[in-house]
Amino acid sequence: MTSRERVRAALAFREADRVPIDLGGNQTGITKRAYEGLLEALGRTEEISIMDGVQQLAQPSEDVLDLLGVDTRYIRANAPASGGGSEKEELIRGKPHSSITDEFGIVWSMPRDQGLYHDITHHPLAGARSVRDIGAHPWPNGGDPTRFAELGERARAMVESTDKALVSGISGVVFEFGWYLLGFARFYECLAMEPGLVEAVLDRSLQYWLDFEAGFLDEVGPYLDVICVGDDLAGQSGLMMSPEVYRRLVKPRQAKLYALIHSKTNAKLWYHSCGGVREVIPDLIEIGVEILNPVQVSARGMDTADLKREFGKDIVFWGGGCDTQHVLPHGTPDDVRAEVRRRLTDLSPGGGHVFTSVHNIQPDVPAGNILAMYEAARTFRPATR
């Protein structure tokens, strides 16, 4: 089978010749330090491009993707000409930092002497006290056409020149932008005490993404196999709000966005949320989510065998292939192989599974474990169902 056929079979709940393998997305990527170690282990020298500055994710080369057996390739929107993404040097607590100001006015900073990730150091709506304050914020234009210039031609060329499945970058982050902008503590204070402020922020975030998806999918919608959206709803022990609050405030806005996406493309809708999201998987299915990522196996309620048994006919699992919190960084290569075999046995029979690690490969993961993970994914064949 070709890579594209392999991925499409899995998305249609059919078994392929082997499980499809993914690497290179914003939540299925590899950090720069881990990639440097991998290149060293492979005896390769490359100039490393950073495809996600905040998370410090490397762009794997075509040679490395082919060597690992990766079946996907990604296409992302351009940076808008209207601004955002500017980087500067600044002192925070007396230490030099690299700081990125995005188009929403959120500032992300990373210590120069540590260099793992950028974290938020400025929430531009932290001082907002009214809906008028929310409206007065300089909201960016999600539909800025410079984001989408030449994307259609690029997508068509990728489809015609490769046999890989075409996947989009992450988008549609309606809920998370609430606390990016207000601050985490302030967001949850408002959720309890001033829900009107939260709703105003969510509505403006939603409008940004409605405009973005309309422009993006007008260009690449005919060529995509998978369109990626994401909103972290949960932590290690479960949802970060009650299911009732999710269903009242977040779900209707997500439903509106996902309806627009489905009207613009036949690509499968891929949804990312870390943590224990089991309680709302039926809600996600109801509003049009067809693929769940990252399947955080160490979180509450996220046992892979149970998930496959309960939801395996209704949603594709994209991830869950190896625990990145414990096994991948701290186990031996044999531990990694055993973990991969376990997760493939749980998730892959009957199709409906695309293999990748649980979230990005972190900086402390040994290269030997990365190679063991992909070797096991390429070669292990669980019993069919």
C-alpha cells in the first residue's frame, strides 16, 4: 500500500498492511534537542529548521521521515503580513530571554540559557474588566488573505508529487485562547464570577477561527486528508471544568466551527486535547470530531483497551503509541518496544488507529528509544479482529 492508502484505510476503520505512522505535526512532532540527538545517532548532519518556535519543534527532513516510515506530510498557513511573531531579546528576572509577541499580543518567552520552550509571560487581557474592554482589544484578522497565498498550488503539488497523506497544521483553538489572553487564574475566576467576559473572549476567538478556516480551506480543502483542530480541555486527572460548563460554553462554539469545516472539505476532522477527556468523547463525536489525539495513556480514564472497546467504532485514535511521560524518556529500548506492542495490540486491530507517540517527543528522550519506537511500529503486526 502507499502511505496515502494506508492512512485512508485506517481512517475508514479498515486494516492496512501495517499501522500508519505520523511525525511532524504541532502535537505529533519532535523537539529540537531530541532531533539533534537523533541525527547524531544516525550519523547525519542537517541544518535544523524550527517549525514551531513556541514548542521548539524541529522540522524533520524528508530523508529522516522516510527512514522512520512516516506516512504523513503537513501543510500550514503562512505567517500573516499584518504582523505577529516578532521576536526580541529581553531581561526577565535578570536573565536574558527570547520573547515572541504573537498577533494576539500574547508574549511567549524562553530563557536563553535553557532553551526548551517559550511560555506565556504576558496575557494582554489580564486587566480586562468589561465586555467593552474585550471588544477594544486589537483582535487580528483570521481571514487575512496573505495567510493563504499560493497554498492551493502548494497543496496540489504535494499531493501530485508524493504518495503521502496530507495533514494540516493545528488550528481552531477556541477555548485555550481564553486563558492565553486573560491568564489562567483570571480565566477561571471569570468562569465562576464573570462568565460574560469569558463568553466575549470565546466569541472573538471563534470568529477569528471561522474566518481563518474559511480562507484556509478554500485553498487546501480539496487536497487535505486530515484537518487538525485542538483545544486542551483536560489535565492529568480529568476535565479542567465540569462537563456541564463545557457543554454550555465551549461545545456550542466548537460545533459552529466544526460545521463550517465540514462544509468546506471532505478531510477528516482531527481533534487534539491532552489529558483525561473520556467524559466528553461522546460530545466530541456528536459535534463532528472524527479523530482523537494524543490519547494520553497515563491520564485518568485513558486506558487504550477500554477506549478502543467503547469508542473504537466511532472515532479514530491518532496517537497513544508510546507514553511520553514515563516509558519513552525513562525506559530502555526494550521497554519502548514492549509499550508500542501493547498499544498497537489495543488500538490497531480493525483499523481506526494512526501511530504516533503521546504528544511531542521531548528533549530528554534518548535517540535509541526514538529509533526503537518507530522500528516497533513499522514491524509489529497485532492479531486482527
